[in-house]
Amino acid sequence: MKALLGGFFALACVVALAGAVSADPGRTDLPEGGVIVPPGEGDPRVPCDMLIRYDDGTDDSPGSGPTLADFGGGSVQYLGVIFSVPAGASYEVQSASWYSDFWVWPGQVNVTAYEISNPANTTTASINVTDGGTWEVEFLTPICVSSDYVVMLCPVQGVWGVVGEDFSAPDNRSYWTSTTCDPVNSAGGVDYMIWSCITPCGGTPTEPTSWGSIKQLYN
């Protein structure tokens, strides 16, 4: 019966995603018996010289979030954030992280970063996600960028979860798509809890800092 109910729940989300192609991103609510994992605290465990994040570290919708999943048969939803680097220099994209308050089906998520002005300048790291919480990847073949870049979360078929979201002061840099794993549709007035770390290309690592409207959790 539990498997049957899970199948009906998945079917409902597939239908929701199908309807979200030209509307709003599909969402998932905490399944019955599910557990919410609160946001983690402390410094990132992956390399991080300069942290860029637009959320404030607090999930404003615990128990519900934008779906991050690939149900198969073309029913998918990918999530991502476009980041800006300080002007006048080039930076290496070291790592990326995100927070999920709960997870439904464990499996592989590919985390892809690329420069918006040059999509061929790209790198990907994979991670096996098993539960809610903070997940981090290091890019073993990092890219060097001098302009905006995107970090996309691209689940592989059979993976289903959510990403935390912050509504307090949206920066309009969060995106979703049900087609290719690229920043296709603006999520509008929300900051997805996806962040990344950079360091000067070929330079000396610097202490975490801030610029513009970028909000950082780890100062």
C-alpha cells in the first residue's frame, strides 16, 4: 500500500510538472511521514575562498518547495541560480552547494556550472543525494569566468526532492525549467537556496567578502 500511495503521489507531481511548463514551477509538499532537516550551520566543507549566495540562510517554506526531480518520460524540473562576480577580474568557480529541507527519492544529481556568455566554458560534478540537508560539490576541473555564470541542479532519472527558498529580499536570479538544464524561466520573487564559491584565477585566495546586493551567510 505504501508503494501504491507513493506511485499516486509521484503521478500527481508528474501532472503538476506537465502543467508547469508554461506557468509556474512545480512544487512538492512534504510526504506523510517525511522529515524536515533544518539548514546546517558552520563553514562549507568544500573549498571556499569567496562565497556568493543570494538567500539569507533561512528556508521560508519548510515542508514545501520547488520540485527538483526527473520522473522519466520527459517529466523533469531543474533549478538554478545565476551568479555575478566582481568586475575587472577573472575568478575560478571552486564549488557549489544547496539546501533541501526534505528529500523523497534518493539518487544522483549533476551540478553544472557554466559562463552565461560562453556556455562551452562549463564543468560538472555529481553527487548521490539521499536525504534532506545541505549538499556540496567541488569542481575538480574548475572553470575560470570573468562574467555571470550559472549553477544548475540537474537530477538524473529517478531522483526527487526540493530546494529551500527565501522570500525576504529577492534578487531575481533564480531559475527553473522543464526542458534543458539551463536557466530558462525566471522564478521571480524568490531566492533559491543554491550558492557557490569562487577564487581569483591564478591568484592568491582572499578572505570572504561581499559586494553589491550579494548576501553571505558565512562571514
